[in-house]
Amino acid sequence: MSGSVVKVRLKEPTGGTNRTVKISANVPSSKLAPFLARQLKMNMTDEQGQPRSFKISVPDRRSGGRKHYILQPNEALQDAGVEEGDEIRLVMEHIPA
């Protein structure tokens, strides 16, 4: 991953760990979310073997950052105005069979 880099706090889907990470701010969330999931060694399937999908939740500037929203697949962190020190969340979803 290259380009503009931002240092953010990454909250894992399990809610247990916050990590400070430097990640590319201009990569679409459809590529960044699975990359982060693999780096965190998250299970890519559930207990029944169904695939999981990962998305990225970012602070909503309109709420003063108190609320988060899910990035669209083509949106990058810089598109959402993510800044140094912001908390982003990796959100796990089940893909319907």
C-alpha cells in the first residue's frame, strides 16, 4: 500500500483491542478492510464455514466524530476526512449464503 499515510487507532471487530497503526489513506475500503482483517489474522469464515466480509467504520464529522458510519466500497479514509489519531473500526459482517 502506498500513497498518503495516516496514523489512526484501529478497533478490532471483537472490541477487545485498539491498536495504533499507520495505513494508506487513499486505498478504497473494499481493499483496505480485507487487508486489515488478514493482518489481524481474523477468521475469514464463520463457524459454519460461511464467508465473512469486513468493512470500515469511520467518525462522522457531522456529529463531531461521536458517531461512526460505514465507508462505501469505493471510499478511502481521505475521502471521509479521517485525520491523525482518529479511531476507525473494522466491522465484521456475514455474507448471506
